[in-house]
Amino acid sequence: MSIRKIWIEEGCISCNLCEDTVSEVFQVRAGDTSRVRKGYIRLLSDPAIVERVHEAAESCPVEVIIVEE
Ligand code: SF4
């Protein structure tokens, strides 16, 4: 499944799981909530990255990672 856009809704608990799963796309800075890295769109041509983004979204404990396909 291809991805068109990724964003994080309010409610992130900064557990770091998304960055651990796909650090190319997500960044959780100390004392902050998760954010999607600038320029992530170009990475989405890699099926392995796309797969890990889906995995991160499905594993987020508060389900705030939104993936638009
Ligand atoms: S997995 Fe979810 S709760 Fe954890 S840091 Fe990422 S967005 Fe936040």
C-alpha cells in the first residue's frame, strides 16, 4: 500500500516507538512529542520504509499516527 501523507494527531505520549521503528520518518525529541521529519515524502518510494510506517502506525499505543493512502 502506498502512502500519500503522514501526520501525528494530538495525544502523543512520547513513547519513542515510532522513531525506534522507522527513524527515517519519525523523530521524538527530548521533552517533545513525535513529529514527521521534513522531506519524508521522498522516502516513501521505498516499500520497506512504507511497511515500517504502517507497522509504527498500527503499534502506536495511543493511535495518533495517521497514514493517508
Ligand atoms: S508511537 Fe505514538 S505515542 Fe509513541 S512516540 Fe510515536 S506517535 Fe507518540
